[in-house]
Amino acid sequence: MSSSSSSVLEIFQYIDVHQSDFIKVLKEWVAVESDSVRPDLRKEVIRMMALAADRLLALGATVNLVNLGSHQLPDGQDLPLPPVILGELGKDPQNPTVCFYGHVDVQPAKKEDGWKTDPYTLTEINGNLYGRGATDNKGPVLAWINAVETFRALKLAMPINFKFVIEGMEEAGSLGLEKLLEEEKQCFFSEVDYIVISDNLWLSNKKPALTYGSRGNACFFVEVECGSKDLHSGTFGGIIHEPLTDLIALLDSLVDPTGHIQIPGIYDSVAALTEEERKLYESIDFDLEEHKNNSGVKKFLYGTKEEILLHLWRYPSLSIHGIEGAFHEPGIKTVIPAKVIGKFSIRQVPHMDLSVVKQQVVEHLEGVFSKRNSPNKLKVSMPLGAKPWLADVNDPLYKAARRAIKTVFGEDPDFIRDGSTIPVARLFQAITQKSVMMFPIGAADDGEHSQNEKISRHNYIEGTKVFAAFFLEISKQH
């Protein structure tokens, strides 16, 4: 450690002694129904932002609650956006400046959804702290603040300068955040060296992890239309080119039974797997059978841990999600739909260009369609495209976090990627051009977005310690 072992011990002892205080604050935060999705709860989100600001002010931070204006609901109503907190503590030019991002809004939750406790009353059962937002993301935000508070309470010199970006619309798409980051690029972020995000989970229930990448997502609609109205299959079946038949052929052409994407050129930009990278997968704590049981399927496409993780994180995948316009209700309806829309997405990986992927998809589908000699109209569109994110595991941020985890948990972390999309990591990296790290403290079974969301007391308190240890380590690395 960059500080003496006695001061580290002092920090950890303080956190242990004050864990009930830290849990009390988490209970206060969870009690606020800061659901950003429901318009009728927007005032609660704004109240939650004020609570978070007060917590930072109590640390001695300067806090700017930035007004983002309003947004329009589908019914035309204007609704105020909650402010974004830009906080700052410490300006020592000798110290590195670390910016922490988190959010204090939550997913919807009701007791009748299947919660065993009231989702807005933090309840401890067998060492687990149950409540909406406990792990996503109020617990990790507070753990970071608790770590800062520990240094202040012990009157220890701050090893780093702190900046905070805390928002209240993450679960609703982070409305207004990108514009604010662009506006503050030359000001608030000018002195920032590193950005830390703690808004994801470990891969394991017990082994810590650091996340260094995520896949993007390109969503597609493929529309086939034959006429202006649905037709009776007794009157027209067998004499027309049916749109649904065309569409099924198009969807079937996308991916083979082994999961390999059949669109020409789609793998051309995927970086070759290096030996150093392959070794990262060997030590990862991942139970293949448990993952299979959780999914409810009998067999995966691949039989080893390494192959499964590589195809979840490292390689692109294509999933077909649905068909709009086709009859889908119980029973039989002998109709030929006039227009059908197939929906699929490609989880793309670093180095894959969204515009190139779109062009490859369009050219492939148009080529397959032309061979069918169908008079129907084909339209392919990409309504949504989110880019992948990748960080360097040899960056000082990751080295410091690894040492902090070893100090607190007694083992090296898993270095993991995420098969889904983490827009905020890519957003911070692209706009600020700073090093970004995902530093989770929640376990794989925390149930973010689900019923009975929780964070364990152990992870919340040890997470506070690991952030405190990280402050010392990043100061040393820098």
C-alpha cells in the first residue's frame, strides 16, 4: 500500500465499526421511491437528487445541481428532468483526480410483483440487504461516499482529488446526460485523470471482478409487404408470394444452427484473440452448470467455460426477437398478413463499425430476397445502434483496483467483459477521452432490475473498504 499498513488497518477498522451507520443511510436512500420511469414519481427522483447532494455537501464537497430542463412524454405533457450532480472535493495538484459516476434512480418495483419484503424498506435477511436500488445503484454510490467520509473522519490526508457525476435518469435512458458531458468536456472534466463507474455486477457470487469491455447492439427491422390488406388463405393461398414466407426465409439466412452469423464480412473486423487475452479466461470463476440451470435450457452451443465466455463477450452474436404483423394469439386464424416485420439484433464487438454492419446486413438481405424473385416490397432499417466499449486492463486504473481487491478480499479479481451493452462507459470514454473502468462491488445473484434485489452486508461494507484502498493505490500508481 502507498500508506503505512497501520493507517490502512485504521481505515478498515473505522468502516467495520461504523457499518450500521452506513446501512442506516442506505435504508434512508432506498426508502425514496426514485423510479425515473413513472412520471408520477418524478418528484421523488428530484428529492433523491437533493438527498445525494446533501450527502456530498456534508463531506465538504462543492456541489452543482445542473438543471437539464424538461422532456416531453408521449401524451404531450412536459415533465421536468431531475438535475445532475456535479460535485468536487479536493484540488491538490500533486494528486490524481478521479471522477466517480453513479445513479440514484431505480427500476419500478411493487410488493405484489413477487417481492418477499417491501421493496422500499431496506430489510436484512441472512446477511443480505433487500430493497430496490440496494445494488443498482444506491449501494455502490454510497459505498464510494462512505470511503471518502472515512478519510475525513480519521483526518487522513486525501490521496486523490474527487469529482462526482450522479444522475437520476439512468433507468430511463440517461436523458440529457450526453449533452451535459459534451458541454463540460473542457471545464469540469479538464482536470480529471480517471473515471470509475460502479454500476454492474461480478460474474460470480463470491469472487470479485473488474469489467473492461462490453458489446454494442445494432437493432434491425426487416419489413416485407405484398399489398394493402390481409388476405384469406382459402381464396389467395397458393397463388401469391406470401410476405411471411419471404420473411422466414430472410430470417433463416442470418444465422446457422451453430450460432455462426452468415452475413458475409461480419467477422472481418473482429480482432484476433491473443494468447495474453485467452489466459484471462482460464482463471475466471464461472460455473457452467449453474449458468445452464439459471437459463432453463438443456444444452449450450459450446461445452467449455472459455468458449461460452468468448462467445458471450468477445465475439458478435445475432438474435431474432420477434415478428410484428403475424397472427400470434391462441387458436387458428387462416389469414395471410399483408405486411410483416422481423426484428433482430447483432451484439457487435470492438472494431466493428456500425455503418459497415448496417451495410453488410442490408446487402445480405437484399441478395437473399432477390433470389426469391418475389414481387413484394422489402425494407431494411436499423432503428437503434449502440457502440461497444473496451478498456486496457494494463491501465493504471486496473492495476490499482486489482491491488486494492487483493488487499481487501485476499485474491486477484476476475477480469470480465459484459455481453450486453453499457452505454455510459462508452459515453464517458468517447466524450472525455479519459481512462474509464467499471468497478463493481455487487455479486452476480444481487438481482438488479428483478424482484428481491439485494446487496449483501459483506459486499456493501467490503466494497467501501475496497474503494478506500483503491484511493491509496491509484495515488501510488499515478
